[in-house]
Amino acid sequence: MRRRTMFAAVLLNTAVLSVGCSGGDSTADRPPAATPTPDSPTATEQPRESTEAPTPSPEDLPRLGIGDSTAWESTHPDDRDLRTEMSITVEDITYFRGPDPEQGVESSFGNADQLYVRLDLTITNLGEHVGVFLPQGYGMEWAVREGAYPAGIPTEYLTDNGHVLGAYEPGAEYTGHEVLAIDTPSGVIGYVETSSGERRKMFVIELPDGDV
């Protein structure tokens, strides 16, 4: 299987977001979007009116657990007319406390009490154009619950390049992981795509209740 191409500029410029603890629908505590650099996928993109359909209501969103898959239409961050069908399969969900090299995070990062969730995912490009999956960085965000945001792990503290962020050629499939700092072993993580010009949640991953 062909693997995805890493967006190095996005990885190097991913901001570490504060772990949110607020509930409800308030957006007051949401962190600002990371500023794109000239080499980032969206740096030259100019805002324009979107023709995308409205974001589905929460009850209509695919809700994924371990072993579940779904597909969505992804818009390329450099060209809104370039769209392709992407799919995701949740292979496993693991909680751990403190940085753990075996889970992909160097022991020198964070503190021993921090809670992390590792999502093992398979991403596939089912369409005919290049597709981009950006779980961190400019234009994308993972929400633990409405109004709360997990922290991304800076690239210098990653033990490998196994993360699923990247550009996928047609037919490409890659299994990797995403590690996020969260505040509780429960809730949901939603995948939001904004490269179409709107903030559109595509699916949510339901986290199992844990006792970490």
C-alpha cells in the first residue's frame, strides 16, 4: 500500500493547545487557530464565500467506536475545488498517564500526571484526487467535548513518525496514531474540517469510560 506524504510544515508549526475544561456551547475559551507560514498548505489561500452544505446536526454525525469506519468528502486546503472521498477506521483507543515512549511520546515531555489518549487509526483515500487529513494544526481541531480542546504533542517530543497527519494520494492507505492530552477518560472527540471555508464536523469518535 502507498503511504501518505507528511505535511512537514504543518507538523513543525503545530501549536500546543491548552487542555479545555469548560462545558456547554460557549466558544469563549477556544484557542486561536495556528497562524499559517508561507510553506503551510493554507498560507496562500484567500477567504471566499463557501458553497458547502451546512454542518450536519450532532445526531446525524457518524459516531465511531473501536472497529467502526466512516467516509466523508474532504476538501483540499490549497484548492477548494479539489475534493475526494476519505475514510477512517478506528483500530484501537488507549489511555495512559505521563509521557510514554512506547506510546509515541518522549519521556521528557509534559508531566507524569497528564492524561493522554492514543487513537490508532487507518486513513484511506477512496477518491480520485489527493486528500489531506489534518487532525492537528491550522484549519483542523479535535474537541474532547463541546467547548473543550485537547493539546497536540510538539514534533520534537514524538518518538516516531507514525502519526496519520498528511496528504494521501488516490488509493493510499496508512495505519498510524494520534496522541492527544485530555482531561478525562471519557466523552467524544470530533473531527472538524474547515478548508472548505466553513467549520464542518465530519464525525465523532466515542471514547470509552476509563479508570486511568
